[in-house]
Amino acid sequence: MDQLNNIKRMFKVIDNSLFTINGTLSYDRLTDSIIKLADMVDDYPMSDDGYELWNIGEYGNCSLDNLIIGAYWHYTEYHSGQNSLGYAALSSLGQVFSPNMSMPENDNEAYIALNNLQ
């Protein structure tokens, strides 16, 4: 339960920074936070359906799953090579999201918000 609360807190920090007028995190700090969140999700002992995790942020600006998917696609386009922070984020996000044959979702709120920070 403590792990889930930590994930919710980290999600809220990222959500507030992405979707408020005066977000408090710089792009690099936001990327660090996304890396930490992806690592926390990867370490979380998932229930059968994962509902307790995937419903985080469901009635807000975006849900946890939309954040992970949007951030993944953002960092595929906006990393600065294998030694960059963006590539580290892409690697961490790749542990919890596998795109298979999908393409970026242009209506994903997190994808739009992250692209606007560039």
C-alpha cells in the first residue's frame, strides 16, 4: 500500500507540473520524475487486472497509463542520443509500456503537454 501511495504522489507532482499554468518542474526535473515514476510502476506488485494502479488520475487531466504512453512517444522523438536523460526516460518507460506496432496517439494529453514543453 505504501508503494501505491508513493506512485500516486509522484504522479500528482508530474500531473501538476504538466497541466498547470506555472508548472514547478523544469523539463529535466520533469524527465527525472518520469523516470522515477516508471521505475516505481515497474517494481509495483501488480494485481490480476492492475486496476488499483491504472485508475490513478482517471478523472483528472490524464491517467497514469496515458502519462506513460504519452511520455514514451514523446521521448522517442525528443531524446538527444543514448547518453541523454530523455533516452534514460525512454528506457525506463519501455519497461512498463511496449508499443508493439502502435503509433503515437495525437490526442493523448500527456503527449501534447510534453511536446509543448520542447
